[in-house]
Amino acid sequence: MDEGQEDTATPTIGQSGVELDDKEQALLTLFNQLPEAEKLRLILHTKSVLHEIELLKNDVYDIINSSKT
């Protein structure tokens, strides 16, 4: 294999050292092609969605605990 070619059968390892499967690698490639403003918008949107999920998780936890008493 030439030095310039990447082995596509080997999972890609991101900066955090986590192996990426084909789907994750494709999403990362698409994300990296976005303009910086769109990347930031997507990151902020994702952060807000994760915050909403955390709030819902806490609500469910509270409901479960209140129903036990």
C-alpha cells in the first residue's frame, strides 16, 4: 500500500482516541465540510437539545421518586 493511501478497512481514530465506525466517520466528514458558522450553530443546537434531555431525565427521576412515597 502507498504511503499516501489510507486503509479503509481500519477504523479511524479521532483526536480523543475513540475509534469511529463508517457512519460516524461519514458524519464527521460532512460536519468538517460545513462552514464555521454552521458548525457553531449545530453545536449550540445540540448543546441545547442535550440540556433539554437532561431536564426531562430529571423530571422523570422526580416523578418516579414521588410515586414511591
